[in-house]
Amino acid sequence: MTDITIIGAGLAGSEAAWQAAEAGATVTLHEMRPVKGTDAHQTGLCAELVCSNSFRSDDAETNAVGLLHEEMRRCGSLILKCADAHQVPAGGALAVDRDGFSQAVTDALEAHPNITILREEITALPEPGSNAIIATGPLTSGALADAIREVAGNDDLAFFDAIAPIIHKESIDFDKAWFQSRYDKPGPGGTGKDYINLAMDEGEYNAFLDALIAGEKTEFKDWEKDTPYFEGCLPVEVMAERGRETLRFGPMKPVGLTNPHKDVKPHAVVQLRQDNALGTLYNMVGFQTKLKYGAQTDVFRMIPGLENAQFARLGGIHRNTFLNSPKILGHDLAVKSRPGLRFAGQITGVEGYLESAAIGLLTGRFAAAEVKGGTPSLPPRTTALGALHFHITEGHIDGGKGSFQPMNVNFGLFPEMTAPSRDAEGKRLRGKEKGRAKKRLMSARALDDLAQWLGQAKAA
């Protein structure tokens, strides 16, 4: 008999299954792919990455995302183990070969003696009283979404999560493009020259902006028209429509980069990030889009260096749904009206690959503790895991329908600390250095508190 049923083998479901199985629980993991596909997935692999191949910053001292990486590593995360094993150069970020990464996660889950994977679509929730985790993410199938809405007692909120195009490196003109990380910053497996950069002067930028705004967009269905976007993943054309300088202060900011082909400082810069281990494919950073395919090729080939670009995959959009988690879920991430039924991943109101996997990590541990007759041990609020957990359970100030929105991990979710005024040598800290010193203290506190939490969980 299975202890825990998990529906969905994305990043959250895969991590939940691994954590529960490692804790000694038996797990049945249901995944409908490849029996039934989705609008965004291309394979039947577990933890397939459908958008970027980057897990973002790996800086565990001054970046909340990097801190989350480190916390998950210390918790025995399968997702981080496979990401580290299949990393590709990406400056200060942790990016992966998407196929190698997903294959490694799939292989590990299939080999675990406590995990059984069943390839089938689940159209109804498990029976009341069972220990189950729903980790179906932004692409939950219609029948199951209807069942979730019935249990939740309210309409799910939704937004569009857009996919950025991927380009064949060999089609890029390196008489105009160059390799450089912003401020020459190296990262895990990187050299400081990990991004391909494409510079624009003011005239080129303005012409591109006009074409981007005028480009033919995907028409929304009636039920999609009022769906809000997540602010952290706006389509590039939506950003452009907000003002002519918006992109220059966003994904196209020219700072920290020097064009070796021209002495003139770039007005704007498009960056491409390596997408596979071979280094043959690069994705357009921040260029998630809802432009139609024909418009994408026309508009993006206006970028200097991409005049003859060949696209391995064009951008697209898909709908994402998430629960009003502070209202629906308890501290154990179970539905308040139905103990034992938990949710994990983006559907809980977190945004990002690692944030989704982090909630999967917690639900897997919580479910396993319950199966063993214990009480789930909540992560300290001072940790990145605890900050995310608090956000989706009680950290939100209710401003009415639609006010709860997905959130990436960031230091604004952590309990406050007083910024130090001087460094270790007694020198007064000012400006950005003071802020970085504060983040270092918060990260050190988080890892200390995480160690105590893990020690307590092991002793229990």
C-alpha cells in the first residue's frame, strides 16, 4: 500500500517524491505525460524545463535565490543535485543543460526503491483521508482543475507565463556580437564571458521598439482576456508598451558591458544565455513573448547580430493558475477543510523553478512526517524556505480578490535585520556596501537556523 500519492512530476512533484521517499515513505507518483501532452511540454521527462534553463543567481551570500539554492542543497534536494551535475556556463547564475537535467531527475526517481511512477492522467482528487500532494503546476488538466476548484471553494487566479525564444549559436553574427558577463562576473562553471551580447544604438533601439509594439500578437480567448500577468515575467512587448525606456532599465540595460566592436557605449543590449551543454543553443534573456511566430522572426532579426538568426524554438505563452493559498492552506500546506491533501509548486503562489521545487521539498517532508505519526516541523522564518512558506500561508495582507499574487524568493520576505554600520575592519559602510553587508548577515543567520532545524528534524 502506498503511503503518499503525488500527482504531477514537474519540479515540485519530483522534489516532493524524493524527499518523502528519502524519509522512508512509499510514494506513487502520477504523471500524465507522455500519455497526454500539454501546450508547453515537449517530452515525458520528469522536471522538464519549459521556459528558461536558468535557476538564476547562485550567490548564497547576497542573493536570496542563491541562498535558497544552498538551503536546498543542505536538505538533500534532488533538483539541486541534478542541476549542479548538469550546469552550463551562465555568469553568476546556475543554468543547466535542460535535457540532461530532466533525464537525471527521471532516472533518480525511477531507480528509488520507495517510488513508483505511473504514466496516466488523473482527473479527480484522491479519496478524502488519503495522504496526497497535488503538484500539477501551471498546466493542470481541465478535469483535475475543476476538482481542485471544488475543494478550494473559490475560483483560481490565473496569469500568463511566457516562453522565450531559443537561437542556434551558429546563426549569430559575431562580427557584431561578443561574449561577456555583466561586469565580467564569473559564476558556477563560468568564465566571466558567459553571455552573448548584442548592442543597439539609439536609432536601432527605437526602430526595434516600434516594431515590437506593432507586431501581431496572439489573440486571447474570452476566458483569458482579464487574466493578470505576473510582474516578474512580463512579455517583452508588454514591457515595451509601458514606456520607451522600460526595456533599457530591464532586460536590455546596457550597464556593465563593453562592446569590443565599437568605441561608442551601447544604448541598449540584448543578452543570450547558453541553453544546452554543447553550447549550440542560446535563449533570449527576458524575451518571453506573446508575439505570433511570423512576427517574432521579423522583429527579433532586427537585433544587430541576429539578422540571419535560426530559431530552435520560438516564444509562446501558457496560462498559469494558482490558489489563494493564505485562505485555503494551513501551515502544513494541507487544505484547511481537507487534512492530508496538500499542494506544492507554482499552484501555491510561488514563482520560479526553484521556488516551486522548494515548496515540493517542504510538502514531501511534511507528508512523510505525518505518515510516520509525527507533526510537520516548519522551517524557520529566517530561512529562504521559511520565508516562502510564510508568504503562502500567512504573510499576505488580504486586499480582496486578486490581491494575493505569485512571489519569487527575495529578502523582503525575511524578518528584518539591522544593517551593520561598519565592516570587520571598522570602516564605515555606505550605500550598496551597507546593503550587501546586511544581506550577508541575513544569509548567515538563515544557514545557522537551517542547520538547527535540520538537526531537530533528524533527532525526531
